[in-house]
Amino acid sequence: MIDSLRLAVPSNQPGGLEAARSDHFGHCDLFTIVDISQGTVAAVTCVENQEHGAGGCMVPVQFLRAQGVGAIVVSGIGARPLQGFGEMGIKVYFADRNRVQSVGEVVDGMVAGQFPEIRPDQACQGHGNCH
């Protein structure tokens, strides 16, 4: 069980625990950031995603680090942002989008330790459908 964690979940508007997950972390509407303490939700915050501009896929990575995030749950991720999250000490976990559809379901699964950490060889290799 997770004792303490600041978790980011790529989300569709309006965000929050009831919101649907976004399929692509880099282009999601926003991130629902959930503070987990002693296995329960302590706080929920929604923050708008940042434009990709200069820095490309690393912009959201750096933004989430600045928010104090320690982990993110995605249904797919490219090799470069996966590497960037690793460099910044943010763990990246996988949850199947078809089985875990809401932010609340992601939080429940994280607390229960149900999601595996994504390995570099599992990253998307381009712009194909890797979810």
C-alpha cells in the first residue's frame, strides 16, 4: 500500500476524481494531481497542461516536477518523456485505458499497488497507436 505520494493523472476537462483519463499525457487538457497520505486521498488539485513550444515533450515533464509530483499513471508514453521522468525522479506507471477509465479508478489502483512501472522497452516508438 502507498503511504505518501503526489500522483499526477492526465485528465480530460473538468478534472478531479470523477474525470475521464486522457489518452495522451503530453496533450491532455489538464492534470489531476492527487495527494495520497496513509493510503487515502488527502487533496485533489487540477492544473492546466502546458503548451509544448520549445522543449517539446519535456515541457509537461518539467512542469510536473515543479508541481512536486512523484509518480504519473499513463496508458502509453514515448521513450524521451519516459527517460525525462526517470531523470527527474518521477516514476511512470501503466494502467490499461480500457479497464481503468476514471481518475478515481487510477487512484484506487495505485493505492492497491496494481499498476506496473513502465520499462524503457515498453515505451511507444513513434506516433503510432501504442496504448
